[in-house]
Amino acid sequence: MTSGKQASLTDVADLAGVSHMTVSRVVNKTGPVSAATRARVLAAVEKLSYRPNSAARALVTGKTGILGVVTLDSTLYGPASTLYGIEHAAREAGYSVTITSVGTPNTVAIAEAIETLRRQAVEGIVVIAPHAAASKSLEVVPHDIPLVAVGGGQQAPVPMIAVDQSDGARRATEHLLALGHKTVWHVAGPVDWLEAQDREAAWRQTLKRHRVRAPRIIRGDWSSRSGYAAGQVLAREKDLTAVFVANDQMALGLLRAFTEAGIGVPKDVHVVGFDDVPEAAYFSPPLTTVRQDFIEVGRRTFRQLAEQIAGREPAARDLVAAELIVRESTGPR
Amino acid sequence: MTSGKQASLTDVADLAGVSHMTVSRVVNKTGPVSAATRARVLAAVEKLSYRPNSAARALVTGKTGILGVVTLDSTLYGPASTLYGIEHAAREAGYSVTITSVGTPNTVAIAEAIETLRRQAVEGIVVIAPHAAASKSLEVVPHDIPLVAVGGGQQAPVPMIAVDQSDGARRATEHLLALGHKTVWHVAGPVDWLEAQDREAAWRQTLKRHRVRAPRIIRGDWSSRSGYAAGQVLAREKDLTAVFVANDQMALGLLRAFTEAGIGVPKDVHVVGFDDVPEAAYFSPPLTTVRQDFIEVGRRTFRQLAEQIAGREPAARDLVAAELIVRESTGPR
DNA sequence: AGGGCCAGTGTTCGCGGTAACAACCTCCCG
DNA sequence: CGGGAGGTTGTTACCGCGAACACTGGCCCT
């Protein structure tokens, strides 16, 4: 019974004894069709297990119903969550999502990824690459296709959605200051990551506003390993009482280093992270951190893209508020 | 200069003063074209920034160059890593990947996801859903499209690639037994996850082979929270000295519970996890665990699919070996 | 009674490519 | 010097679908 080829509109039409146009009307619910005819057509569709040919449809309508996402091929919590947020919103609206990952977010790789997606005739592109180089490459990208950046930094050259990094970092820093600390140290993310820059800048500014001197910065690369190294360095600082770490993974490494160095958290030092990964509540000790609603980011990203596809020119920036989650790492001593 | 529409083969042909067929030959490097003509065509292509229309091509060739992946919309380390492994291998071979995520892997959701992908005219489908229900739904899926399951359990109804769960669980259990423990407790994953079943079965079998009685099982849901709960339960067991936890996230929660209960790891109890998430080396204490090479899984998955697309009937199962990574959680007391 | 109007249906055309074949030109050979 | 070979180019026929328009018949209105 597997007759080799997929059934076409015409096949269905022949079986139902109507023209292919009538079948098209039934399938797409466009134009009037009598109940009797519709039933016959539907039966034929069922019998042949007809599936519309997306290529043919795309060819004639000029719309593929596909969105492209450029993402890092990492399993970093943020990008992965955002991807699923976008995919979910897109699917609900009848779009499908194809991904192209880049190992390292340099200008060339991003440009290639975008070109790859364009060859797929995607209707719009999301770039999840909160990275300076990525942002740079967006400047030179042709602007003849709907495009949205996720986490593109303060002055992205294209419309952008992101969690408000400054807001989050400010909350974290002020939380620590409110606990009475003289100052707050910072373990930053990689310089070339915009989110790292934003968090660092907000931390610095918050200290300044409170007339507190900023200690020197320790820099990591988001990994637990680098957080561990940072922790070893900080463990040698005499008057260290509070640390704001730019993400949870690094905070984990830092906690480990502190444990090994005999530094108690929260007894001797208070620590705040960023991201609120699902595991953060079970670190030792449970980590105070800044939660980012990536699902919401994904949703708004899709909405933004949909607006552009519809030909409207939506707001250039959209920030999602961050939320401080207080746990034991900044608890009573 | 943005002339509204994308240039077509004919536009290029007109500009270069040749027929559209010649342009096609140049673009696809099929058939002979004189050097002079090729140069003229290429110049025209460049000038108009011509991009082949994938829909038109797909319509006539019947090939879309798209692969579909059904995945969980979770940020679980395993599925996410596998996805990127597949995407990478696929892109190298000129395929692009579209994803469809399912919140919970029940039969209906999987079937819908597959149908959604088929409407996209994907050339092959990967189902990353190491779940009993997913496996079930694969039994009833039409077999007229190349399909591969990742982590589909021992008797998947379709070709399957996976890390050898039994092998990994056996290594973990034997490692603990070799350290002299009377027995090994097990915190298992959800019953309806095939990997959880495999790990549990291998643990039980290994104990049996060593003529050791298996303690009762504690069951979690992969989350740190459930691992924490399991840890609280186990903390009340008198003769507990060794625990094999079915994944690293749960192991983290368990470590936390043990810490709160005053149980030392590795001093009082030895703990082994599964997955080797990047953070595992920085747990307190660093976690002995079983590493799974998801990139390799992704690579082989794509290869499998490519074979099927090429019309060959490849091996039904392909297992990737697991590796035991020994760290402090099973270290000297 | 004649003329819209409209629901229901069919016909034609073309989207942008590739496959298949035809046509032309050169060159070389007997 | 005729003819076949082969390299180079063009022509034509679809692929499956939807847009646009044409057609049919009944019904209502004047």
C-alpha cells in the first residue's frame, strides 16, 4: 500500500472527483466549499494520508514558515533556555525553528551562520550570542531580513531583547551592601561577553553610588574551573567579606575553593551568583543569585520577530526585569 | 539599491547574457561551462547577490536538506549536548537542523512532533527522548521516513544510538564494591526513563554477580531537589556507606542533604554520579561520576541517519562506551 | 421576467529551479 | 572533405501549489 510517492493535491482531487483547487480550499480553509464536498475531500485526504508539500507552497507564497536561530553550541544554561523559549513561542504561532550553532562567536562564524540560514530562506533570524564580536558582526549584516539579537548589550545595532543585566547586578550588589559589607568584590565573566560587561559596569556603578571603593576585578570565563581559580586568588585576600560572582557556575567553583581554603560561607564571606540555574539551591551552601526569566525572553524575542515579519517596526530594545533570589550564601552567620 | 525582490536564476542569466540553465550549471558546478562564461556568470551572481531559492530547488529535486530533531525542552545536560553534536555533524554534511521540543515525552506529544517535522518535509528524524513513552510511540510511527532514536533503551523499535548505560552503571557499581563496601545503594531516575531503567538494572545485576544483596531503591526525577529528598531519606539509614546516584544533579542534592545531616563524603559515605556535567569536578566534594561522550553520540546519530537517507540499512544499534571519572567523592577517608 | 448577487466550483498561469534533450560549433580523423 | 565526437549552450517540460479569474446555477429583488 505504500505507493512510493507522497500524494499531491491532484491525487486527492482525482480521488474525490473534484478539482485540485477545491482540495486546496478544504485543506487551507480558504474559500467556500459545500459540506458534502468537504467531507469527500477530507476522506480522500485521509485515505491517501496527504501532506501538503511545503516546498511547493513556499515557492508560490514566498513564505517558508521557518525561523532561524544562531546560537552557541554550548550547554550554558542561559542560551539553552532561551532557545527553548523561542522554539516554544514560534511553534505555537505555526513557525518552525532551525538552529545553526557556532563554536566561538567571532565575526566570521556569525556571518556564515546567518548566510547559512538565509539560504534556507528563513523568514527571520534570532542571534543568541551575547558577545562583543557577535554584536560587531551584526553591524555589517545586511538589514534586508528581520533580525533580533538576544542579549546584544546596551547599544546593539539591531533590535534586541535581554534580561536587564544592570538591574540584576545592581540588586545583587545592593543586597550585599545592605548586609553591612564595607565593599563587594566581583568575579567577572569574559571581557568580550556583553553580559559580563554590563554586570561589571552595574556593580561598579552601584559601589560608586554608595561611595564605596571598588576592589580589583578577578576575571573568569563562566566555567566552574575559572571560578575555582578565582576563589583561590580571593582566598588570600585579608579583608574579603562579600563577593558578587557573574554566574552560578563560577560561583560553584569559588565556593569549592573557599571550602578548601577553610573559608566559611556565609560565616566568613557572603556570595551572590547570577542566573539561578536549577542546581543553585543545592550548592553548599545554597546560593543567593539573580534569576533571569529566559522563557519570557524567548517569548518576547519571537514576538519582536513576528512584528518585523509583519512589516511593523517595533521597539528597538526590550528588557526583562531580573529577580534576586536570597538563599543561605548570604544568610545569617 | 535594494530592488525589492530576491534575484532569480533568470535575472542572473539576463545580466550575464546567457540562458538560465548555464547559470544553474555554474552555481551547482554541474556540466561544463567555459571559463569566460563562468566568470561573467559569477560576476552577475555577485552583483545581484543571488541566492538560490531553496523551495524551488526542493520542489524539483524532492530533497530539502533538512533534518528534524525531536527533543525535550529541558536544559538537561545530556539532551542538550546531543543536540549540538547532531547539529554540528549535520551542518558539516550540508544539512540543516530544525528542532521541535516537547514538554513531556508522552506518546501523543512525540507523535505530533514527528508529524510537525514531516510537514516540513525533513529528510530524516532524530528522536532524543530516552523515555518509555517515547519509545512506545516510535512503535506506531510510520516507517516510511528515516528515523533514529537516541537513547531508546535496550529494545528500541527503530535504529538507536546511545551511550552504553549498563556499561557505565556497572563501572560505577564495581568501583564502589572494589573500595570494599558491603553493598551499594542506588538513587534511581524516573521509572519511565529508559536510561534510568538501564542504570538501575545494571546496578542490580552487578550486585547480584558479586553476591551482594541490593538495598531498596530510592527514586528521584533527575532534579537536584529530588536528590536532596533522597539524601534526607538515606541519611537515616544506619549501615549506609556507598551510594550510586543515577545522575549528577541528583548527586548534588544528595551531597547537600548529607552535609546538612552531618554525614561526611567521602569520610562516611562514598558517592558516585552519572553524566559528568562540567560542574561535577567542583561539587563538594568533587564527584566521581560516569562520563558520557554526547558529541560522539551526536556524530554517530547523524551518520546513522545519513546511511538511511542514502537508502542503506545500517546496524540497528550502536553503543558508545562510558568512562568512569574518579574524584574525591570516592577518595580516601 | 430580467438582472444582479453570491455560494460553489473549475481553469489557467507562474513561482524558481533541475532534468532531459536538442542544437550548435570546433576539431580531428580517415 | 565529409562525418563523428565532444564540449558548450539553449529549449522545453515539469515539480506541487495558490492567486486570479471565469463559470455555473439558484435566489432575491425590482
